[in-house]
Amino acid sequence: MFQDMFNIYGLVAPVFTPLDEDGEIKFDVIPIYAKYLAKENITGVLVGGTTGEFASFNTQERKELVDAWLKVARPLNLKVIVQVGGASLPDVIKMAQHAEERKVDAIMTLPELYFRPKTAEHLVSYLEVVSKAAPSLPLLYYHFPMMTGVNLNVAEFFTLACRRIPNFMGLKADLHDATQLADQLKCGKLTYIANHMLGPSALMGHDSSIATVNNIFPSLVKDIVRLTKCGEVDKAKKLQDKLNSMVNGISCNGDFVPCMKAAMEVVTGIKVGPPRMPQTPLNEPHKKRVEDILKMYKY
């Protein structure tokens, strides 16, 4: 059943949370943002991911963001995945239940972040609890060991999750971990590539992604994937090198999300604003460097 209903392929944007200078959510920006993504033929949005600064918002704010995105995404045929994890288990369950009530297209969850799972069995048991709070929705796992500290054997976890969780439909991971699952993905499950290495990912058969660059450079990303799949690898490599250089040039000016928020405003004109504490915005010299990098590449 879940394989039939789960069809979120291609480029998904892990959306930024628009904020004003006081850190309050600017809900009026979300309709503008959604129209831009739809015009760029983005498949869907991930609400509440790392790019969206989920850890800086309380549960009520996170629910309000889900509702705001659903209101504008559905008329635009944008799929909505909601990242429910990253809080105490009771709050994760509340987020999953809210997603179930709203009938979003899928949920994604991180592992428990304090009493971290040490085994695949422990992690799958945790995901079972979350999945039962949203039993009608496809469930994805957010594999991000650099931030979560949970770095289990992905293949072992994947096998066990497929066996035990009826609505488990795949995960978001980097290319290294995705390649470990190559033989197991024939069963209809899906791996979303989590970083900007779209060319190598497409070359390995993974052409769906949930990456911050999908917000800022959607045309470039689509060209990289298209050229790679068409066998024009040399052309794809040149564009991938360009994307790599831009990401490296932008992100060296501070923490990743504040840097990418600054780039988003320069490239698209959409006022996503500064990050919320504990992250800090870029100072003016660093903003200028981001602008200079983008100008150098004609953005």
C-alpha cells in the first residue's frame, strides 16, 4: 500500500524558515517562497529539517509552520514531507500525530538525540513508536551522523526497518551511505541524497535529493542530474564543479544555515532573514563575501 502511495521523487527543497530580525516567523513570506519553488518544478518541500532550523522552535511553532506550508503547497501540487524528530519523544509523537491529522505526504524522523540508539534494533524500535503515531503516512529516516552522533550500520538498519515497520519507505543520507543500500533499493524504497553532490549521486542511480542547494540553485541542480542521466558526464562535471565551488565559497563565511540563508536572499530575492538563536547571522563583511562569490558565478 505505502509503495503505491509514495511517489516523492526528484528534487525536494528542505525549506528555510523565514524570520524577521527579532527571530519571529514571517508567515507572509511562505506563499511567495512556495510559488517560487513550484515555478522551478521542485517536487516538494521538507518542513522542519536542518535547513529549517527545527531545533530552534518549540512544538507549537513547528506545527504552525507545517500548517502554513500545507495551505500554500497543496494548491501548487508541492508534496509536503514533515520532519518530526529532534525533540523529546512525547513531542516527537505530538508532531507525528499532527502530521497524521493533516494528512501530509510523508514524515521523516531523526533518532533519539540524547539517549542515542547504540544498535540497529534500538533505532528500529524507536522508529516503530514514531510510526505508530502516524500509521497512515510513509515514514523516512533522517540519517545525519555528523549532527546526531548515531552512526550505525545502515544496511543492517535498513533490512530490519523494512521487515518491522510497514510504513517505512527509505531514508535521507549522504552518497557514501546510500551506496551501501544499492542492492536493497530494488524493493521500492527510496534514498534521498542529503548533500550537493548531485552528479556523482545520479551516476550511482540516486537522482532524488533533499538538499539545501535545491532551494537556491534549482536550475543548475536539475541540469547536473539531467546531463548525468543522459550520459553527458563531462558537461555534468563542469556544472558540478561550479556548484561545489559556490557552496564552498559561500559556506566558508560562517555556519552553514546562516550562510545559505544569505545566499538564498541574494539569488532569489526571497527574504528568509537571519537564523534564530543559538545560530547567529553573518556580519556585513561576510555577507559581502557571499555576494561577491555569487556575482563571480553570475548569480
